[in-house]
Amino acid sequence: MRVNQADSPASRDSDDAGVYRMSGSLTITRAASTERELDAAPDPLKIDLSAVKKMDTVGAWLIHRAMRDRQAKVVGASPDIEKLLEQVADADHPGRVRPEQRSAPMQALDELGEWTSEAGRTLVGLLGFLGAVLIGFAAIARHPKRFRLNAVVQRFDLVGVRALGIIGLMTFLIGVVIGQQGAVQLAAFGAEVYTINLIGRLSIRELATLMTAIMVAGRSGSAFAAQLGTMKITEEIDAMRTIGVSPVEALVIPRLLAAVIMMPLLAFFAMMMSLLGGGVYVWVDLGIPPATFIQRIQEVVPLTDLYVGLIKAPVFGFIIALSGCFQGMQVEGNSEQVGMRTTAAVVQSIFLVIVLDAVFAVFFSQIGWL
Amino acid sequence: MTAKSIISIRGLSNSFGDDRIHQGLELEVRRGEILGVVGGSGTGKSVLMRSIIGLQTPDEGEIDVLGENMIGRDDLEAKNIRRRWGILFQNGALFSTLTVAENVQVPIREYFPFIKPPLLDEIAGYKIAMSGLPADAGPKYPSELSGGMRKRAGLARALALDPELLFLDEPTAGLDPIGAAAFDELILNLKERLELTVFLITHDLDTLHAICDRVAVISDQKVVAVGTIDELLALDHPWIQEYFNGPRGRAASAGLNKGHGEA
């Protein structure tokens, strides 16, 4: 608070003896300008409050601060103002207001460390969560009565049936795009007829399942994380535990099962819609009639492609539901966490799905399912 | 409306669908008093408060706060009046992503953006201290505080702009008796020192006895009586008699008398 004593020629209503007169209402409305004026007033400071009509705690604080830091003398304070000054003096406990800030390089190092340990914790946590889920499955296998059929069927509806529209539309368009792009490129070689190979194999082997997984991650994985996260904040999950209901059995397993069972069905539906899109495109643009299209698909797409697509689907579903539920259960504290964890669930599950897809691609090629 | 009344409500009616909450409710709050509002659960105490502070638009009626009509005001006009009151919600309603100090600074920043950060921090600091929070509470997040501390932090935010009028929605609910008594004392203290008018919704009989100047009783969709507890006791209203003369009511009143005797 030591301020420039010599600068700024006295242009305010302070007289030569350094008496600084304040008048009118000294409240928060004038806090910024009062602070400036007080800072500019030269030491030793004497403040005359006799003309102050109204004062609030912010005004009182500014005066108190001048008294504390600059040994300012206050004259002419009315009893009310005296009282107010006493009060802010009472409340003047040196306390921290901001969390401690560290220097930039230290903070960067800090964040790197935090990030690394967080990544490690997530990995270990996910593994632990997987274990808890497997134990939950084992418990249900031993006591089949504890299986919550209703919850599972309800999830079927939310994860599967309600996703049909958007997934169907999306993959139909993907079929059209593959057909259109393929036809343009293959036309250069006069091999437009191979567009059908492209549509059939790409759709069934790769894209239908992958796109479905991404859509389910965005629709359902995020919903799982947000639902469980909110339940965590409102202590519903704690309440469940104390009643003796295992949250893993009641919440996680129905969601996992729904995703695992619905994913292959959705993926198959997506394959068909993609073929439909491609079929419509080649019919309209290349003039290949549907009967020929279907016959060609039968000839060029090996059954193993369908197996590849359908085997991947439940695994992706499992990963999506696992990371959605895991992130939801990690929520602690405040509402911002729900958003963060939901984002993390979607990012994590899509990332894992794509990594696994690459692993599957290599694996199936190696075992000869080309 | 007399010069002394700070809130004046005439003919207030509120309903949710077919549920009528208030009908023809009248209430005056005088400047400088602590008015306790009591009533059974579901009688619309919180709805009354929400109507006054403009979170709920009543079906009909007039509400004047600080001499200004509050109904049908646009946000900009209402802002000038909002600046002059502070509200402590039942669960604190602290912004969970901000620290306690930042919570206190929110209203100040909103209305006075030119105040410099160091002064803002100091203001937050003394408001926090005035609310009876320990010095290290400032940088903490609401989720790190206990229920009682959260209420005090909410109070610090309510006091941020030096309001003339303070609304408290069940401030002592969920506090232990010692914490509740301390909170009562804090409110009484602040009221006297900062010349506040307090509109206090409570179920806490001890609070009513300890700090309220007058008590308004809501029942049958309106304010059936307003007065000191002694005045209310003289009335022959079944709910009031049950409320103040039930086992808990008697215990609270006995506790207060005993306290007076010792003092």
C-alpha cells in the first residue's frame, strides 16, 4: 500500500495540512474512485469524515485500510461510522482468498505430473472397475434372482430401439457416399462395376460397425456417464449401497448387457442400411438394378466379412458401456465434474474402439479372414 | 404502504395448476425488523419468498419492495432493486465451480466491474470473516465445506453488496443445535451492526424465540396473523396454538426463559 508520495499535484479537496475531506455517500458505488483518490493522497494522511452522509462496509474498509497501512488519522466520524469502522476492523483477519499460485514452469511440471498420475489412476481404476463388474456378473450367476430383467429391457429400448432412426439414416448416407466416391475413382479405370465390391466389403467389414459404435458412444456412453455421475452427486448411489443394493449389479450390469447385446443388432441393421444406400446409389447413378446388386453382393462379400463385423460389435459395446459407467462412477463433488466425466467417457470409448478396431483388423487378416 | 415498511404485499395469489398456494395474501415487513415466517410444510413459505424476489410471477397481487413495485418489472429495472437485497437459499446455492471467495465476489463483479482485483479480494476476505468463517475458507470450494460452513459462505455472498434487506430461507435447517444457535446470534449481530431488515423463513422454534421481532403465520393460503410471539399466543387459532404450545414449542420457550433468568 506504500504509494507514490510525491506525484500527482493535489487536485482534490485536501488542504495543505494533508487533510483529506470526504463527503456525500462513501459506498461500494464509489469504491473504485475512492480507492484511487486515497492511494494518491500524500502521507501523512488525515481523513475528515464529518461530511460523509452514508457509508457502507466497503467504504469503511477503505478507511480502515488507510488507517491500518498508512497510520491515517480519522476525524469527524459520527457514532454510526465509528461503529462501522470497528466492525470491519473486527473482520480483518489475514486470510488467503486465492489458491496458491506457483511459477509458470513449476506449474507446467505440476500439471504434467498430475496428468501422468491421472492417466495411471484412470488405467488402474478402469481395471479395478472391470474386476468389480466381473464380480458382479459372478454374483448374478450364482443368484440369478438378483438379475434385473426390467432394467435391462428398459436399456434395450434406450440403447437399441431408439437409436435405430439415427443409425439407419447415418449408415444409409455412408452407403451412398462410398458408392459415389468409389464410382468416381473407379470410372477412371472403366471399372465402375467394382463399386459394388467396395460398398459391400467396406460396409460390412468395417464401417457399419465402427460408425454404429461411435454413435452409441455418443448417444449412450455419454448418457451412462451423466446418469451415474448425477446419481453420485445426489448421493443416490450411496443410498443404494447403504440399503444393500450393489450399484454395480443394479446400474452397471444392465447398461453393460444392453450395450453388449444391442451393438451387434444395431451393427447388422447398420450394414443393411449401408447396403441399401449403396444399392440405391448404383441403381440411380450407374443403372445397376437391385437384383443384380444383390447377386453381386452375394458373390463378392465373403461370409467372413459379416463375422468380422459382428464379432467386433459386442466388444465395442462392452468398451463403450464400461468406460461410460466407469467415468460416471468417478464423479465427485460438483456439477462441472459430470460434464467433464461425460466428455471423458465419450472420448475414451471412441479412442478405445478405434484402437481395438485396428487390433481386430490385424488379427483377422492374420487368421486368414481376408 | 407506510414509510416504515420495506416490503408490502397486497392481495397476492399464487397457484400451480389447480393447486392454490396463496389467495389474497397480505403482509408488511417493517424496516429494521427480523420477521420470521412460519407455516406448515407446503403452505407456500418458499413460494412467498420467491414471489417477492421475482423468481415466481404471481397470478395476481401487488408486491412493493423498497418502495418499488416488483411485478411486471423488466430485468434491467429490477436489477437496481436486486442490488439492494441479499438472499441465502436453503442449501446455500453456492456456485460449485467457484471458490468461496469467488462466490462472494460474483455480485460485486456483476454490479461494480471497475473495482480492482486486490480490493475485491480484500472485500471478499472481510465479508467471509464477518460471516464467521475461518480465515482459510476463502480459497476452498463449496464441496470442501461442511453444511454449516456452506450456509455461512452463502450468507457472505448474500452480504456482498451491503444489502438493506436480507432473505433467509431456513438458515438453521440441517445445522446442529450449537451451530444453529451460533448462526442465530450471527444474524442478530449482523442485523444490528449493518442495520438490516431480515425476512426469515424458518421451522426452528428456537430461532423464532431468539431473534425474531415479529412472526408471520401462513395458513389457509394467507397470512393469518402477524405479531410478536406473545401476541400470537393470545390468539385462538388452532394451528398457532398447536405450533407454539406443542411439546417442541413449549421446550423452546422454556429454554429461552431459562436463558433469560440466568442472564
